[in-house]
Amino acid sequence: MCLELREIKINNIEFGDTTKVKDNVLYIAPDELKELLLSDPRIADVKIDIARPGESVRIVPVKDVIEPRAKLKGGEAFPGVTGECRSGKEGLSITYRLSGAAVVTTGPIVGFQEGIIDMSGPLTEYTPFSRLNNVVIQIERAPGLDPYEHEETVRVGGIKAAHFIAKKAMESDSVEPCEVHHYEWMSLTEKARMYPGLPKVVYVYQCMSQGLLHDTYIFGKDSKKMMPTLISPLSVFDGAIVSGNCVSPGSKSTTYHHQNNAVIKELFKRNGKELNFIGVIICPLMTTLSDKYRNSAHVAHLAEMLGAEGAVQSQEGFGNPTTDLMMICEALEKKGIRTVLISNEDAGVDGKSEPLPDGCESADAIISTGNSNATIDLPPMDRVIGKLSDIERVTGGFARSIKEDGSLIIEIHGIMGSHNLLGMTKLRAVSR
């Protein structure tokens, strides 16, 4: 199986009469996007904005971030969402991606766990999305939609918009990819024989699967209905995982995070040099204790079947998902599979509270992405896309978050992607 990611670099974004790319500038035709999205009767109105790096712009409340991608060959860019799940006959998939650009969905709050992005100021040190040329889509739901339909409408609308933009870019005159990245994935038999002497390492990829605003979609299927299963890392890079959750914005894995999973990129980089990257086990984070027991046992069973000697395990969210993290770690370590965990901390505003709600003796190698409860002061922005008062109702905000001059004080976990656990963050904890 082979994946070829062809990168179209986007250095700027402008409104135009036609959606296209020219000279590394992405031109967005608002009427085209509106026509596409308003074809869904569940959407009452759409407003299109653009936000560039360095501008005095604040976006709130953000629901998801998606990198525009489209297929040239071998299936669908977002399989199970934009079309049926099919693979190319030759085993080769070719995808175009617009690096440096993203679709950001916003609009009236679905639930309290939605976040904030600033395009300039101190917040830019906490999120990768401030450095992107963003197409911001405010979606107003039609009357009568319940929260589940509202969430689905915005989720699907964002994916459709990202797919449409990428297709238009791919079809633009004289557009050539600036970089082409090739990925190849062997059969498990071949992988097991490769790199004798190097430890076989599996990636345990935990995804939120706990109901409204706490769901993830794998090939278009609700992950709550899945058991832990093997998935090709090429499928991850090729749009198989779509975020349907707004779990604490700081630790939320947006669709963009899944498309560009930094843990998988690092494992590919080290493959054949320091380790043998043997596979990916995707595991839903469930709510009941019986599900947690079953999933931890099954993950350990799959890892043992792969012949794994080591594991990297990432989490999403906080609170009871930490129990899944620890139970799986313990199950893996009991089978002799040395495990490294990635987790954030919730240590209170002063950093003195218990940082994790659960633990086990086996968890002796933990990478921390920082304290999500720490607060930050944010200056006022010249332009706000969305409703600023919503910041008082979302995670990380509180009743007095907004000051008279429009500046804010919020907790770090209100910032989209501030302490994300898939490796795309600058925050960390260090020993003193």
C-alpha cells in the first residue's frame, strides 16, 4: 500500500470570483461555498470570513479545524463522509493537501466545550492554527434541530467545504505541488521481518467516543460502535478519521490533528533507525467500566499478536479517559510491552493540585503536554468572528473572562489545540 501526499503550499488567502489557487494564494468565492452548504436544508444561513496569520482577529466559538484535501487517485479524501470507502486497484492513493490553509467551523454554541483561536498576540504561542490561512465558516442551524443534528450539520458542512476548496485548488491552472511525500506500508508479515535487532513498536491511538460532542468517526462510522482495531497509518494520513467532538478545546483532536498526526509522523521518521514501527491500534474511549476493561484487554491482545515490544499511547480529553490510559498501560506492561504515555495535566490554576485523576505503577514513562488549568491574559482584537460573549460559556472561560476593554482572561484549555496529545503542541512539563 502506498500513499502519495502532494502538497500545495498556501502563503496567503483572499476573496475572489472563483475558488482557486494562483501563485500560492488561495482565492475563496463566498457565493460558491454558500451554495454548496445551503444545499443542506438543516442550514439556515452561512457566513464566510477569512483570517490570516498576524491579523488582529479572534475566532470563537471554534468547533473543528480541517485541512483542505482532495483525491486525484485511489478513493475518497474523507472516506465514508464525502463518498464510499474504496481503495485504488493498484494500491496507490494520491491526495492533494493545501498546507498552510484550513477550514475553521464556528457559529452558535452546540455545547460548552468549544474553543478560541487568535491570529495574533500571545495566544499564537499555544496553537498551530494561528499560523494558518483560515477560511472561517459560521453556520446557522435551521429552526428545530436538536443538538445531535446541529453537531452533525456543522461537522459534515466543514468537511464538504474543505473537500470543495481542495478540489478547486487541485484543478486550478498551472498548479504544481511544491513537495511530494511518499509513504509505504507493508503487510504485517513483511513488517515483522524487517529491521532485526530493532524493537517493534506499536502506536495505541485513543479517540474520544462518549456521545454528543465527545465522538470520533472512523471511515464515517461512529467509533462508539467499534472495538479496538488495527488501522493503517496511511489511512490516518488519508482522511479516515474525522472529529465530531468538542471535548476540552485544548486537548481536543481536531480533524486537522488527525490528518497530520505528529506521533505517526515521528514513528515513520524513526522507523528503521531506532525502532520498527509495527502498526497502529485505534481504541475508542468509552464511558462504562466494563468497556474500559474489555478495550484494555483487547488492545493488549492485539499488540501481543503484532509482536510488539514497545508502545506509544496517546490520550484525548481528560478525566475518565485517563483511566483508559492507565488500564491499557498496565495491560501492555503485564505482557512485557514497555509503554510510553502522552497526557496533559489538570493541576489547578496554581499548579498544586493532583495533576492526573488516575494512575498505576506501570506508568513510569509519561510525556506531559502541560497544565491545562493555567490562565493567560489575552489583549483585545480589532475584529471578532463569532460572538465574544460565548467565551463566558465555553471550557476555559468563566463569568468574568471578558474585561471592559475587550481583553480576556481564560484557562489554557480554552485554546484550540493548546495541549493536544497527538504531538502538535509546544507546551510541555519539565523537571526542576
